[in-house]
Amino acid sequence: MTGVNGWTVIGWTSIVGLSAGVCIGCAGDGRTTLSAMDSVDVLGDALAGALVEYHDDLERLDDERERAVIDAFVERVRRNVAGGVSDEAATEKLMGGPDRARDE
């Protein structure tokens, strides 16, 4: 689960789960306390899995963006060569590319 909706569900689940775990742990016997701890462990494992998935998605998106920037660079060089654009004008445009990509 990634994205705003996934994190909202995970957030609410963790709040409800921890609240229930605390309430049950305070009012129950030893078995109830262990059950609450097991629930927190399961919740922790689910959150860890969600974080791994989130980081994987970010890495994939970064790779896609990098490929798009490189492809745009190659295309611009080809257009400049074919159109006879001066080296100074082409260099000036290309040097501003990374700044524009960061601004987006």
C-alpha cells in the first residue's frame, strides 16, 4: 500500500491497534497482554513492509525520471546538430536543464 490513501489506512490502523493494545493490556491478564504484544508485532511488521514498498516505489520513480532526463538530453543534442545551433547557445540551454528538472 503506497500513496496518501494507503498511508492514511496504515496510520489509522496503527492508532486503533495501539490504543486497543494499551486498553486490553491494562485490563487483561497475562494472556491478554501477550496477545496485545503480538498485535503490536504484527502491526510493526506491516509498517516495515509498507516502508520497503514505499522506498522501492521511490527508487523506481527516480530511475524513470533519470532516464527521461537523459533521453531529453540526447534528443536535444540531435536537434542541435541537425539544426546547426551554435555551441554557445546549446551549452547555455543544456546547463540550465538540471536546474529546471529539480524545480519541477
